[in-house]
Amino acid sequence: MRRAGAFLYPAANDGGMSDMARRKLVAGNWKMNGSHAALAELDAIAAAARANPGIDVAICPPFTLIAPAAARGDVPIGAQD
């Protein structure tokens, strides 16, 4: 197994997920228009994620807000393309 952020994935030679159940992942491509004030919404998102421990949650904010969002440490952060 290897760890990527808050998620566990099977090792490349594992051949599948033989030793773990699949988990659901909800990832949001979050359109915030560059507003630092909108980062406060991460508190509610993190609380909802904690209330549903069987589901992994990640947020993909705009590039200019990746570092401030990641610094909060509440929710795994991805990048938009």
C-alpha cells in the first residue's frame, strides 16, 4: 500500500484492492473566484466529511488558493486543470 495525501492506494504490484475495500471519493472542482474569504467554507466541508467517515472528500480550489487552502489542513487539496 502507498499513501497519497489522506488516501491509501494499492501498491503497483498489488494487482488490485485485495486487502482493502474500495472507498468513495467526493472531489469538488471549487469555483471561488479567487476569494480568500470563501476559504471559511472549508470548515463546514470538513465537518461534513468527518460526519461521513466512509467517504473521502477532497477540494480542488483555483490555483491562487491552493496554498492557503492546504495550510488549513482540514480537507485534502487537489488542483484544477
